Amino acid sequence: MIEYKLNTTITPEELSQLFKVSGIKRPADDLPRLQKMIDNADLTFTAWDQEKLVGIARAITDFSYCCYLSDLAVDQNYQKSGIGKELVRLLQEEIGEEVTLLLLSSPTAMEYYPRIGFEKAENGFKIMRKR
């Protein structure tokens, strides 16, 4: 039974382990940076199997117009069981219908997001981080 939590305390070690077993590319070995990622998120929905962190949706939002889904990661052993979809549903429920949910997808997840309700946008730009 998967339990979902909003803004519960997680450690950078737990987040690091999840990133490593999910296949998402993040700075998993930079624990101070992961701590900043945890601390500065506006909304963090997590999925737990007992005491094990198995999924996360980490978002930055103004709670009025837009919300950026920075991380959606699910342990590969738990993928294809609806956890990612549920994390996104909970996030959408929390931000409400007035707020647009945005994300940047990795090339490997481009087919996943339309299956859970996202539509592809062609009008985006980025300035990449240095590290």
C-alpha cells in the first residue's frame, strides 16, 4: 500500500537514493545541493512504501498562475503502477484549476507525459545551468 504525503520531511540521502533508482538525471551525489532543492521547493508530494521513499513530485509555484514541476521521479521497481500519475494528480489538485502546470521532459520520458494528461508545448526556451 503506497502512502502519499505533502511537504513531509525527507533527507537529501533519501532523495539521492530515489534519484539513483529512478533513472532520472539529477546531481544525486551532491547532498548539499539536494538539501537546497528540498528546502526551496514550494510543494513536495512523496510516495512511500512503508518507510521507503519510492516517488516524488517536487514543484515551484506562485499558487496563482503557474507551477513548474521540477522533478517527477519514481523508483524503477515501482514504475508502471500509477505512482507518477497519482503524484501529478495530487499536485494538480493542490494548485487548482487556475494554475498551469509546466515541466521540461527528458528525452526518455517524452512518451510518458501525454499519457498522464500533459500536452506537448513547442513554445519554450531555456538557458542551461553551468553544472
